Amino acid sequence: MAEISFYEGTALDPFHSDEEKSVFPNGLKLMPPGIDPYIPGDDLVKAVQMAQILNRPLLLQGEPGCGKTRVAEAVAYELFKKAMGSDEAYKNYYFEWHVKSGSKAQEGLYVINHLKRLHDVNLRISESPDVRLDPKTGKGRYLELGPLGRAFNLTNKMKAALPPPILLIDEIDKADIDFPNDLLLELDRMEFEIPESNDGEGNPIKIKANKDKRPLIIITSNEEKPLPGAFLRRCLYHYIKYPDKDTMESIVKAKFPDFDSVMVADAVRLFGTLRDRIENAATASKNISTSELLDWVKIIAYYHQPSGNGKTETEKVDYTQAIGKDWETLQIFEKFNKEIDDARTKQLAAEPVAALQPV
């Protein structure tokens, strides 16, 4: 077995120079656009490594907003930065396939422009409108490889020392129930034919991945519909759990390194309390997750006005539009804020009475 450069989850360094950061009106600096720091759990790192060893697709599930979609890019960034020493190197070896409700499996393999072909025939632009492919570019006049096809094709042109290409198949459960099963053969054999094509000798073009550099395929699902058993048996499976408090603070600080640490800790603590409230509410259909926390902290920091003791007011839930995605959730926040106000009213009402008590 060829030596494997394993994913370790450490390459997305949160450091950026001050010149690269954008600045809020209140002076706080914000990370520039690009790849955000990604802090995976140890169990996720191990799952990626097992997918590398077994050459199997890795299926990721988890509540919306937990960062499933970002895993594949983080893996590609780290592996190719280690191999090539460049932050941008991974972009030539990383492919994304965002599945829609009407997506068909063939679209990930190849697409033929039948209208252009018919147009050429009618106008006699081409007397022999064969569907051919330039293996160097993965394109032809009428034919273009899809993300999976490009990943397969690229493996035959890569240096042996490089990691394999990385492919993200995002939200596979959005498509028809037959979609995953239609990919079984291609994922098993890492090859496919294009029946409509011509290799110049009257045979259909075959796209086949290098057996020693099979693409690392990471698939995400939001569990909108069940996936076929035959498909699941061919994948490794990992569920991304909501991080613990310390990990959440690390995620926020990596994303916003200049933000007040006390404000971040208070926001993470309150966010956890709100998650518990939503979890226990019969009316809420979706809990808040990591992406909402990052949005919320960014908004809090934008309007950040510390009190005299250096702390920020985060006992109540302000800027709820950043985290509440439906009416039921906003009602939970409103009830929470009312409880805080009622408790303060009782405390203030009790203070003068306490002052009159004999010492």
C-alpha cells in the first residue's frame, strides 16, 4: 500500500496579518474572506483517516449548520498545503458537486450539450459531430466531464507523491431516492463509459481513475430522506455532534481572534442555554447550531459596548434575527428574555427591603 498523507485537522491556521483583516466601526478586526479555520473533533479526524485507508466514501450527517459541507475543503486544503506548501494548491485538486432536487447521477459523470450538437448539424458547422473528449482538459466540443468524472480523470495526470483529489458530494439526500443507487457501480469501480461518445476508433470513451490514487469522496446528508441500504454499505459513516463548550469557544476564537474573550465566553454559555431551551420545547422544529453562533457573535461584536467592569451584557438574547430562523424559536427567545426581566424586577424590589433589615 502506498504511503498515505493523513488528515490531522491542524492545517487551517487562524493567523492572519492585521493588513489582511477588515475592521468594524468600533475597531474590532474581522478575518478576511476565504477559508475559515476549521476545528474538527478527534472522532471526525479519525473517520477521515479511515476513509483514506479503506478507499471508501465518507458519509457525514449532523444537524444543519454543524459544518458538514466544510469538511471536504478543509481536508483538501490541509493535504495539499502539506504536499505543495501553498495555500492555493488544493484548488486544482478539489471538486464540489452540489446536489439539487432534480439532479441526476449522470450529471456528476459527464454532460453532453445536445442542443449545440444539433445546431452544428443543422448549420453544417460540423459534418461529423462526434462526441469526443480532450483527456487533458476533460472537455470536448459537445462533452464536458462532471465533478466526479473530472476527479477520476485527474488521477491519471497527478504526480505519485501528491494526495488524491478530494470530491464533495453535498446534500445527496436532496435528489431522488434512486440517485445514490445510480452511483454504486461508479463508486465501486471508479470508472464509467460514455456511450454517446467516440474515442476516434469507434469505441465509447472510458473514464477510469488511477487505482493507486482513488479520489477521496466526502458525502453530506441532512437526513431529509433515507438513503438506500446498498449505498450505505459502501460508505463509512460519521455523525458530527454539536461541540462541547470549550470546543465552541475555540471555534469562535479561531474565526474571530481579536474579539473580547469574555464576550465570547458569555455568548457561548448563553447560546448553550438557548439550545437546551429549544431542545426541550415541543414547538421548535430545528435547533440552532454552530453557523448561527458565529453569525450571532459577529453581530454582538459589531455593537459591542462593554460595561464599566469590562463585561458585555449577554444575559438577555439580543439580535435574535441572527439566530432565530422561525417564529417558534423567536417566541422561545422572547419568553427567555421575559424571565430575565422578571427576575431582575424581583431582585430590585427586594433590595430596599433587605437594606432595612437589622444587622
